Amino acid sequence: MATNRQFRICVKCNSIVSRRSTPIGQRGVPELDGNYGTTTVETRGLPKRDLWLLPLISLATLLVLVIVAEAAARIAWPEQKTNSCTKPDSALGYRFMPDCTSRMKSAEGPWYTNDYNDCGYRSAQPCTPVPAGTRRIALIGSSLAEGYLVPYPDTIGARLAQDLTRRCGAPVEVQNLGGMGYFSARRPMLRLEEALTLRPNAVILVLTPFDLETGIMEEEEDLTPAGPVVNHLGVRGRLFIHLKESRAFMMAQHFRFRDMAVYLPLYLNYGDKADYLRPPFTPPWQERLRRLDERLGQLSERAHAAAVPLVIAFVPQEAELVLMTQQAPPPGVHPDALPEAIAAIAARHDVGFVDTSDVLKTQANPELLYYQVDGHLSGDGQPLAAQSIARWFGAGLFSTCQADHSSAPEATP
Amino acid sequence: MNVPSPEFLAFSAVAALLFNAGGAVWWRRMVLFIANALFLASFSHDLGAFMPFAGFLLLGYGAQRVTWNKGNRRLFPVLLIVTLAAFFWLKRYSFIPSEAFLPFPYVLIGLSYVFFRVIHLIVDSYEGDVTKPVDPLSYLNYTLNFTSLVSGPIQRYQDYHAMETEPLALDLPVAGRALERIIVGYFKIAILSMLLSQAQHHAADALKDARTLPESVWLGAQIVAIYPLYLYCNFSGYVDVVIGVARFFRIALPENFNRPFSAGNFLDFWSRWHITLSQWLKTYVFTPLMLLMMKRVTAPSLAPFLAVIAFFVTFFLVGIWHGQTSVFVMFGFLQGLGVSGNKLYQVVMALWLGKKGYKELAKNALYHAVSRGLTFTWFAFTLIFFWGDWNQIDALKDDLGWTGGAAVLAAIWVVATVTLALWETLRARVLSIGGAGRSWVMSHYVRTAEATALAAVTLAILLLLNAPAPDIVYKAF
């Protein structure tokens, strides 16, 4: 029998008198437990009901923990992604209401206010005719151009206006016509047409790999939600949808994705979504680039006809940017492949091209410029993208703006 | 392979499955031996690095065989001294000239704990407490048992051998409790000790920039008071894990902790903290020393005072065992001072108030609470010489000054007295729910829920942080 031995010294008889032994692991006998003190091992084995009751208790505990975690996450990280300033639009799907204000928040970001001007653009300046001596830029594109989930002062549009005004020594304003989903189907052309009515000095199309992955492939004009998709999904599909909507899961992802050793392999294994990083391009990506070529041809033709320079501002995805900063990306991965292909297409159509990664990748932790789970460039990243665009304009299109404060369009650099 | 790692758990699970796959004693002994060898091999890929360790084990085995059952009375002290010398030499104690050390790196993991087992085996074999000669496989499985190799606990050979030949039962309730121990252990190591360590480092970094005395005292108190809690979570968490793992090998390792911060005095504290080490030292140092002194000083009235001396020597050795540098001499001195001072106080108080009067005083709730707070404070103070080197201790002294230092200890004493008293009251109240002997909190239903919650929280935090659990502090010893 296993025991614990202890000595006692008899002072009077000058010797060891007892070796007390305590049994170990004997049922019904008190024994020491390091965490609970002295306890008695239960004399009986488990009742049969415990074979299902104990696992059930475990499951119930996990369920309670999940509910508590979800509730705590929703309190700690509130989210408001519905924009109350949208109204249905037959051509665009939706449109922002003029002179409207709404408050939004990404779970990963701060609360912010959307203020729309008299034309429903997210700009501080009115869309009235350009005042003399002021240069105007029209920004088109999808959510990133809009400054989705980012406070106005940190958006590309606001920062670009600020940077160019400082560089030029004369007012430069940006009319932001961007909006989520505005890169699909005929919408870019519709936005360009509307932008040209503002008589801008240049039109910037903000473009991300995500726009090519999804937006450019969409032919449908209807942007309204597709209805209760969940009902058509199987159990796994429903579970996935619920998991995606879970705030606690999102918080967990947020912290996990900050570690590039975790995030990059996950992203690279995303299949088609990440295939633009591995040239030669797969047939789906070749098709996307073909469509971009076609669409850019139409857009540039229209812009050139109006004698307004068109510029593409390319903003990389988080993983793409991080890979650009690595001295030795994984075998077969070429993070510059997509911007290089887009630049070639732009050059063919006499469209300016700015790769904002030239500034973004100089940051110490470029992954922190993005919302880790949402994937959009955050309020830390958008000013840097704007800086890159402003630098490009300062070196080319607006290089003479300090001397020439006229509002006439200039040639494409 | 670190104990607080998924690799260790996976390794243990596979080994335990194989161990329990066969019922024969030879099968289980072989599986355990292979598991022990593989675990040890995970610390180096160089076979030569294991040679000194192997030599030490061989020396220990030879010594216990030669002297078994008083087989060679003259050789016994010589072999004991040679074993001690070999240990000090291999551990590179600073009192040995460095030229004498082996000129190549070698594996030292768990050598201190192997040393305790070997000395115990030599002494008990010699005294006839080990009834049969120890065979080589039992010896290796006992000394190198992977569940307790790194930092104990120190098990007696007799206990180990009894479980080797007659393995303990491993039914569902036992497995459940073992799993619970592992979960609680991982929670303590990976979450509690990590958070406490971060808090202590944060306070240490901030102390340099403290501008006012109250700010310095606040930060100093955090630095000094958090470390014992961190060390407890780290070391007792490790012990929880290995006790749980060993149970799947049908071995009940002895407990090493018994709620040490509930101790009402420093003597009591050492019967609750690193129990197997203090018991080993009491058995092989304190008791022989007491007997030796009592042979010389025969007056029974002086025996309590002899115990004061024996306690000092024993716990001084506890201190210096922890490290090879001079700062650990101070640590040992303070341990010895604490225990022997405590004993002397008890002797004097018993003489002054009478045994009954002193017992009455010790039972007083306020007196007990204040003593408990003082015990914690003294231990926290002595640990400064455990976690800090002389440079760090000097820096702490410079940052706090004598006034600040005294204020820090006073603050810890007051806060520890109040906090521990509240904790004990709360614990007693919670444990009393459901009635005496049928505590609702101790029921396996509540403990299942508790273990599930701890496992989920630990796993979630480890996944989120994506960082390994902190290593075991006592691995260094």
C-alpha cells in the first residue's frame, strides 16, 4: 500500500518513536488534495446516471460560457454597420441621402459620423460649381473610396484634400462619390458620368484586389439583399453563418489575425481569393483582369472625351502588403503581381496609376493598418494611402499647381 | 519537452494508453521505462551530453547496492559523501573551482530531484527500510520517472515500488479527478502565473519612473507581493499537472502543496509549501542532526532549543539548494532565520504563557490572522533573494530607500492580513454550502462544471495569445 511517512522525535527517550503512515488513494479515507485541502475520496463509484449527466454538465457549462462570452463581446465591442443615410436608387441600387448624417461603428474601430453634402457625397465641401482657384478631385470606387468604417478626417478623400491643399498652397477639394458595391456592373460608369458633371480636375478610381475578386464579376444591377439565404443552407452552412455573426468569434479572430504567423498561412490557403498572389494568374483571375481591361477602356474613353485625367489608386489587401514587406515571401508567391498587371492595363488606356503600397509598406507593422477581421484599411491606414496619392499628384498632375492656380485640367503624367 | 506544453500532454496520453494497454507488470515497467527515456532524450540530441547524468545514476545505484541492509558500514559514509560531492560538482556550485568542472555542456534537467531520490534510496537501503534489493529497471523508472523528473515531487522509493508491483486502480472517477488536476494545473501555469508575472514585470518597469513615495511604495509592494503568488501558481500548477498525469500511470505522486498561504506561522508554512522537499530535509537532515545533538546534550529541557538550531541548519540548506550563487546563501539564511526564529518564539511564548496559554493565544482569530499576514510578508521578503540577483536587489533598494522598503513590508503585512482573512472566511462559507462533509462545491458535479470552464478559458486564452505557457521556475533547480 502506498503511504506517506513522517517521523516523530521522542525527546525523553532520545530517539525516533513513530513513523506515521498515511494511505494514498484509498476510498473513504481522508487524503490531501493540493487545491482543496484534506478531502475524502468518495466511497462509491460513479452512479450510472453520471455517465450521461457529467458530459451534459460539461456541455451546459460550455454553452453558458459561450453565451457569456458573446454577451460580453457585444457589450465591449458594439457594432453599427447599417447606414441610415441610404435610400434605394434604380440605377445604383442605393444612394446616400443629401445633407444627411448617420453614425456607424465597426466592432474593431471607433464610432464615427457620416456627413453627406448636398449631393449625397461624403465630403466636407458642397458639390456646387468649383470656386475659382480651387481644384477639385472626384473620388469613385467602392467601400474603401467611401471611407467605410473610418471617421471622416481619416478617410482617403479628406486626407487627400488636406495633403494636396498643403502641397499646392491653394485649395484642393475632394468630392467623394464612393460607396460599397459601386464597382460592380455598370456602376463605375454611372459614377464616372456623375463625377464628370462636377467638372473635376481629375477622377480617382480607388481599386483593391477585393473589387476585382467580387465586384467586377457581378453583372446584376440589383444591390438589394438576396433574402433569407440562411433558410436554404444546410446545418453546416447555418452554423458557419452564425459563427461569422458571432462577436466573440470575431474578437477571437481579431487577436489571432494580428499574428502574421497565423494569418498569412490562412489567407494563402484561401483558394481563389488568394490566387492573385501566385502568378501566372489562374483562369478566373485572368478573366477578372480581362474585364478590368474592358471596363477601364470604357471609363478612360469617357474621361478622355471630357478631357479629365483618370487615375487608378491601388490599395493592397492586408496579406498582400505584409508579403510585400517580406524579404523572402513563400515559394511561388509574388505579392506585386497584381499591381503590376493593373499598372500595365492602366498604361494601355492612358490611365494614371498609383500604387499606395509604396507608402503603406514602409510602416513597422503594416498589418495594424487594417481592421484585422473586416479587412478594410483602417483610420491608421487610409491617411497613408492618401499620402501616397498626394505624392503622386504632387510629382505629376499637380506638379505646377503652386504656380498655376487655374482650374483647367492638366495632362496625364 | 516542457511540461506546460501540448506536446507533453500528447506524449503523456500516448504513453498512458500504451501503459494501460497491457496488464502485466513487466509490460507496464517497460512502457514507463521507454517513456522516461524518450522524455529525457527530448532535452538533447547529443548522446555525450547524457554521460555525466548517467554516471551519477550509476554511482547512486552502485552505492545503494553495496550498502544495502548495512552491507558495508565503512563504505556507507564514504559513498554518501562521494554522491554529495558528485552532485555539487555536476551542478557547478560556485564554491568549487571552475577549472574542476567538465569542459562541455551536458544535461542537468531534474538532477536535483534525482539527487534527492538517490540519497533517500542509499540511506533507506542501508538502514534496511528497503526490504528487497532494487533491480536496475525499478531504479531507473523510480529516479527518472518522467512525470516528476523536472521538478519533483520527491516520492519515496517504497511508495513508488508498491505502486509498480501493485498498480493503483484507474477507474472513471479516478481518471476524472486526474483530468481535473491537469486542467487546474494548466490554468494556474498558463493563465494565472502568466498574468501575475506580467503584472510584476510591469510594476518593476514602472518603479524606476515613480516620483512620489506613495507611488514607489505601491509599485514596490506589487513587485514583492506578487512574486509569491506567481511562484505558487507556477510551481503548484506544475505539481497539479504531473500528479494528474502520473495517476494515468497508476502512480499517486505525493502532494507538494497544501494551501500554503493559509499557514499561521512560518513553520506551518514550510509544512504546506514544497512539502516533499521539507519532509526530505526533515528526514535526512533535521532528524539525524537532532539525534546527534541530543546525544551530546542530554538535558531534555534543552531539546526545544536544539530544535531551533536544527531548524536553522535544515532550512538554510533548503535555501542554498535553490541556487549556486551567493544570493541564495542569503535566501537560505533568511529561510533558516524565519523557521528557527519562529521555533524560538514558540518556545519562549510557551515558557512565558505556559503551553495552554500559548495555545489559547494561537487560537485567537485576530492573532492568527495577523500571524498569517506576517508569514506571507516574510516569505515574500525572502523571495526577493530568490528572484533577484544582487544588482536587481540593489536597484530595488535604491528605488525604494529604507523608508520605502519598510513601508512596502508594512503595507504587504496589513493587506495580506486582511485579504487572507477574508479569503479564509469566504472559503469556509462556500465550502459549508450543502452541510458538513457534503459540501456542494466539492461535489463532482460542480467540479465537472468548474474543470470544464477552466479548460475552456485556458484553451481560449492560449489560442488568442498564441504564446506558449510560461516555463516552470523550479526547472532551473
